[in-house]
Amino acid sequence: MPELPEVETIRRDLEKALLHKTFSQIEVIDPFVLRTPQDKFIDALKKKSVEAIDRRGKALIVTCVGRDKVYLVVQLMMTGQLIIEGVPDKHTRIIFHVGNGRDRSLMLYNDQRRFGQLRVVKDLSDVKHLSLLGPEPFDAAFNPKYILEYTRHSKRPIKNLLLDHTFVAGIGNIYACEILFRCGLSPKRLAGRLSLAQAKDIHQYSIQVLNEAIEARGSSMRNYRDASGQEGGFKKLIRVYAREGENCPRCQSPIQRTVQAGRSTFYCPQCQK
Ligand SMILES: [Zn+2]
């Protein structure tokens, strides 16, 4: 599932390819992924020009202007991909025709498992998912004091809290595991027992891990691809995720896997207390 760094990589690619260009036509091949009626979806986007491409958590928000201003909100979920200049295949659900004449190109929405969602809204507050999101990890609002105050009475393991988007937006399973490894914190530690120093570590390493991952253009677990269809480079930098039984890069003891809230957690029991 694409997490914040993967979606941010796609956002930057789309910005280069789409900004100030016009959707000349929208072809809906599989309306299953739409959360706006097909006719309205096409009508709202056709002949509109792309004014901005933003990200909130794992959602992409494309601001489109023309007769009126609308937002195309894309949640890629498990296997959604937005590919520029791709060739449509059996997983292509929507084809966005961009530009006219010689300048014409295609943006494909591909989605193998069809859990992704695309919608067009006039007001972003109509998207319930967005209104529930906590601060972005890079926002000033996400800071050690906020982490301590939010977690003070929590009886949940810190790993589960990092995956909770009402606490912090955009962090998924891969990066939650990697952040806690760098903090030297057990994923099972109760969030309500964090010290100020540990809250500072969570803040600092969240930013560090996510920045490194963005710089490496994301991780390619399963079928993540950036907007040009390429894999990400962060996979080589992953220290614990999906490395059960391999040696911990810090202490050489075997990395373990456990299951928390139905998700696999990978950690080093020696380094993470
Ligand atoms: Zn270790």
C-alpha cells in the first residue's frame, strides 16, 4: 500500500507532468473505483485545467479550474497507480486525456484490486476521510509536545498509534516499523508510557525516515510504482520491515515478526525496548 513517501513521489511527478494542462477527455473504463456518479465525474473534469496538485496523508488532491473550481481526490489504497504516458492494460480503470494536438498525453488510473477511490468535490470538507486526518508529520503541529499530550492516556501499543491517521497522517506499516527501529522503541510499548525524550525521538525519526524515503522515491513493496511506472529505491534502505529471521543491522540478532491489530510488525527485540 502506498504510504506518504510513495504518494508524495507520485505528487511531485504529476506536478511536473500535469500542472497548467487541461483534461481534454476522461474515459471511464470501470466505474467501480468512482465515488462520484460517472457522468458528473466526467463533466466536472472535462476541459478543466490543473492548477495545483497537493497531498494530504495518502490522498492526492488535484485542483482543477475552468467554469468552476473542483477537486479531484484520489486515494490509491492497496494497488492504485497513477501513470503518466503509460499504455493501458487490463488493470486500467480510468484514462485521463491530457492536452491537445501534439502535446497530448495520457494519465492512467490503474488498480489491480480496485480498492482505490476517485471522487470530484467542490468543497474538500465533503470528503470525510480528509476531515478526520491528524497533522502531517512535517507540520509544526506534529511535535513532541503534541505526541505526549495525544498519547498520555493511551493504552494502545505505540506501533498501532503510528498507524492511526487521526494521530498522524500518512504513516503506514513499513514506515511505522522503520521509525520505531530507529527510535530503539519496542512496537509493543504502551503509548501512554512514553517519556519526553522518546516523544522527541518519534518526532525526529518520523521526519528522518519519511524524508529519506521521499528522496529515494519511495519503497517498492508489492506493486507500488511512481507516476512513470518505476519502482522506488527505499527498499534497499529498509532495516527491519519484511526481514524476519535476517540479522539486525545494529546488533546482528534475528529480526522478529509479530502481529499487532492484524498487521505484521517487524522489530529487533534486542535493540527495541
Ligand atoms: Zn538489534
